[in-house]
Amino acid sequence: MSAAQPGNDKLFDCRDAWAETLVALAAVDDRIVAVCNDSVGSSKLGGFQKAYPERLVNVGIAEQNMVGVGAGLANGGKIPFVSGASCFLTGRALEQIKADCAYSAANVKLCGMAPGVAYGELGATHHSIEDIAWLRSFANMTILVPSDPWETAEAIKAAADLDGPVFVRVSRMPVPAIERTQPKFGIGRAETLREGDDIAIIANGTLVHHAIAASDALARDGISARVVNMSSVNPLDEDAILAAAETGAIVTAEEHVVRGGLGGAVAEVVATRHPVPMRILGFPGFLPTGSAPWLMNEFGLSAAGIETAVRDLIKAKLVSA
Amino acid sequence: MPVEAGLPEERAAKIKQRAGRIRRKALEMIVAAGQGHPGGDMSSSDILAALYFDIMRYDPQNPGDPTRDRFVMSKGHCTGALYAVLAAAGYFPEAELATYLKPGSLLNGHPNRTYLPGVETNTGPLGHGLPVAVGIAVAGQIDRAKFRVFALTGDGELQEGSMWEAAMFAGHRGLDNLVAIIDRNGLQQGARTEDTNALEPLADKWRAFGWDVVEIDGHDHAQLLEALAPRVERSGKPLAVIARTVKGQGVSFMMNQAGWHHGVPNAEQYALAMEELEREYGA
């Protein structure tokens, strides 16, 4: 990555990493095409359009057709990266994602731009906080929720390499570049960013840096909180979840409703294979008017919110033990 | 398989015979399975026969051949006719047809590309096939490939908005490698299309979306072959073939009866149907 180096206070829009990566992939593989819904600007496809105008397929404002066209392009030998605002891409075209992509095992890459509550004040119609629950229920659908520019680029590359349907969340909400001692991305492979034995925090996307900050703050009080970045929601790294359960308590954190997302996925493994107390941090439902940062803070999706949940859960863990 | 040569009337006669066999096979499958969609199977058999036994270029031994012509069954419920034609085309053994709808069969109520060769995309929910066909045609357009893409849609299916999203985009892109064939039998599951949510003037609608349109008798084999033939001059427009058909065509008691959208003939009806089909289309 050119701009997104860790180690300073700079914040990044992951769409830049997505756009740069797509252009780089397209340069070496002429099967790569971009499909969008009047979203050249919001998907940051201007550079792609300039470099490969004949490989940009802009269907206009028509998400059902966009996803169907993506499946058709895959049938025709292309590797389509279908991108649009995550709320419309997933919600409007859900049946196309199910039948044309997942059920058909079509080699389509669905890239949800500005997921979560990035559109803040535009309200619940524009929030994409149900997408993971919807898509996670489909067999065959790889789901990646990267945490920063580096991981976004890795997720896009991994999606291109995989033969099959993939959904990648591409965050617009500014995030720092996460410091990694041994950066290595793998579909189905979680990443431990802080070791810890008292409790585990499993997060993905924009919550990962908050989880790290929470863990660092807790460490100052002698609480050792592991941080696991579960960017691959499907397939899940079940071993990492079971290992997290060995700490005796798990907090999950995600920019999604509390039903059916990362928390639900982790809970399915924990409840059936290694029950321990859990807290699932996320949004309760349709949200009030407010900016993205305000919504995140208001609903506890912050370092402070995670820290509070960890302290509460450690008390519960002690009571139950 | 090459595009067929020969005198037009000989080719049409051959298609007619193949279409009769598809009808009989589809009914046999439906009776054995105890369920199915005979009305649509009968109305689309001639179209399928024309495509698979004359018009399209494909190699059933190499179903993933990138140069193949593609067929997308947008009206995914008409699997009796579709599976009968795919088996006859050589994609899988005819014996497989006896498993239609049985537990574990490759022949599901709607086609599945992940385990049945010859199926391009999984359809079933209406309004999905045409967008996928448009995507295939766009891939061909980008690559300047020679293959053609055919989508068979129901007429009731044109009440789905996604079909018109796809139609608009195909017109915009000038996809003259794409042919949409509308099985215009006038009936949807419960009633006439025109009494439910009217489609007419249908040809005008396609033209307004940037398509060339031909209207034919969808049971006239010579007309089908002419309408579906490779287009000598590239018009820069996709082609809509409005094939006027009769739901249940070829079986007297099913013809034009919405009630035969689903249904299974009893033993007496089945015998009568087979007799009528053999008389009309030959053995």
C-alpha cells in the first residue's frame, strides 16, 4: 500500500485501497471487470474508468440487473467486481445474490461500499447494518469485513483469486492503519492482534482498532484482553473462536445489528461447542438521526464501549465461576 | 453442434418431430413424477427444439466451452421440456429423465448449473434469467466474441421489474448478440396476463427499450428458424422474438387452460395426450 502506512494518526477511507487494488489487478488480468450502479464516484471507480473504459459496466440505477449482469459476466469468463452502496447492493438485489450468485456458485465479487452507518444522517434506509445477517445465511457465500486499507486490499486480492461468490465490505468510515507484526491475510483465518487470557474481544471492520484501543486501556488495569480480528465472517475461523472461549468470556463488536452478524456467528460456535458468557456489541435496530461518529459512540461501538462491556463481562464471568 | 444446413422445409420438419418428442417426454416425466408444469412445457417445446436442434452451436461433451452459444431458461419452471431437450442434445443420458423430481435427482424442479451440465444459471424465481443473459452478452461484446445468447422468458414473467431493467440496459449497450424469446401464451399461473397486469402493446414496449422486434407464430417451425437465424447484418440492437404460443399446445384438453399451468394428467388423459401428440408430430 502506498499511502496507508501504520504508525501515525492518519485515518483512511478504505475505498481508496479498494480502488487502487482493483486497478492493479485489472492491469495483470484482463478478465477483471467493474460493474456499478451509477456509482463511479461513490465506488471511486474514476481511475478504473480512465484506465479500462471498456471494462467498466455501469448499469445505471438498477441493482437487481447489476447483480444478474455480474453473474452473466462470470458465465462469460469475466471476474466481475460488482460494487455499489452496500445498503442497495445487498438489500435491493438480495434474491439475485441468493439465486444468481450463491446458489449458482457464480464467480461474482460483490463489494459493498460505505457499509454500516457510514451514511450517518441519511438514515436507516442508507445504513447497511443488516447485510452480514442476510448474506451469511446463504451457503457458498464468502464474506469478508476488512479492518483497514491494507486488509481491504488483501481481501480484494483474495476475492479475485477465489473461484466463487464473495462479498466484501469496503468501509468509508475513516479508520487508522493497524500495526501488524506479521501481516498475513487468509480467507477463513482470524488474526490475533493482542494476546490475552482474561477475556477475548472478537471484532471486525471498523471495530478492530477500537478493540485494540480498549485492550490497551484494560491492560493498564491489569486486565489481559485478547483481540481477534475476525474479518472472515464466512468461512469462520472456528479454532480461533474455540481458543477465545478458553479465556472464559467473549465480547464481539461489529458495525452491524446485534442479530445475525459476527456476534451471531461467534455465538453459534460458542453455544454449541464451548459455552461461555458473551456480550454482543452492535446496533439495536433502525437508528435515530445522527452522524456516523455520533451513532457509533451513542451505541457503544467505541473503545470506551468495548471497555465497559469487557469489565461487565469479567464480573459476570467471576460470578458464574 | 453446427448450425444446420438443408432446405428450410426439411429443417422445419425435423424440428417439428423433435418438438413432438420433447412434449411426449415431458409428459412422461410429469406423470412419473406426479407433478410438473405441463402448460408451459408444451408452449415452449417448439422454441427449445429450434434452438437446440438447429440454431445453437454447442458441444455437449464440453459444456464449459467459452465459444458456445448460451441458452438461459428465464422461465425456470418449465423443466419438463428443458430437461427433455438437454438430454436429447446429449448433455446427460436420457435414462436420467426417469428421476425427474425424485429425491436426490439431478433434475430439480428448477435447473441447477452446479450439478447439471448444460444449465447456464440457476433460475426459478422469475425475472432472473434475462439480466444474466444480458451479462453474458456484455462479456461477449467486450471480447468481440462470436457466440450468441438466447433467453427464453415467460410472458407473465415480464411483470417483473428486473426484466425491464435488463431490457433497458441491453438496448443501451446495443447487444446484437442477444435474443430474448418471449413465450407469449397469454396465460400466467392464475389467469390471462391481460386481465392481471396487461403487457400489450408488447412489441412497442420492446422497441421503446431499443430492441428489434419480430412477432411470429411460436409453433410454426419455419418461422422460428427464420426469426432465430444468425443475423446477417449487425443491427446494433438486441432482438426480441415475440413467439405467440398456446399454453398446453398439442394436447387438446390442456390448450389455453390456465389450470394446466401445474397439473398431472390421469391415465386416460395421458393416453389421449400421447395419441394426439404422435398423430400431430409423428413418432
